[in-house]
Amino acid sequence: MALAKRHRHLGCRSRRWEASGWLIAEHTVGGHRRYDMAKLRPEMFRAQAEANRCTVAYGRVSSHDQKDDLERQKQVLELYCAQQSWTFEVIADLGSGMNYHKKGLKRLLDAIIKVR
């Protein structure tokens, strides 16, 4: 694979990977590097997968009387996630902890299962 295509596909990690021995370049007669894409290992892309991760923050209160508390919880969760520079989504629920039939809780569990 040529340099321009390699950088679009791999990003700019390829020279570091080559220096560390993770990636072996074949050199052309003209001295250009070529990489065999079939030899790439999945662990080389772990950091990229981490970059695509989305954090899910969950807030809940048990009654309508605590709706203002739920708004404060959401603000605190949003502020914390933003300070960490995370990509995030805040899910909020209103209702008793004894009832597991909440839309927000179901969305949270579905998001967790989807990532696995």
C-alpha cells in the first residue's frame, strides 16, 4: 500500500508501528515503503476503537417532586463528562428504583449490550 493510501487507512501511526516492530515495510526499488494490509493485527486498532467510544451517564429520581433534583443531576453529569473530554449521552429517568420498566434504564442496558 502506498504512503498516501496508508495514511488515510492507518492514520500517522504506521512509522511508529514500524519502529516498534509491529509493522514490517517492504521497500520498492525506488526506496518507497509498502505495507501488506493482510499482516495488520487487530490490537493495532484498539486506540481507534477507544476513540469511538461513547460514555453513557444515567441519572434517576424516584418521584415527580424531585424533578428539579433530576435536572441538577443531569447538569452535574454533563459537566463531568465534558470536563473529561468524553463523547457522552445523558439518560435520565423519573420513577421508583423498585420498577425496572423504565425507558431510560432500558436504553442504558441496550447501549451496554450493543457495545459487547
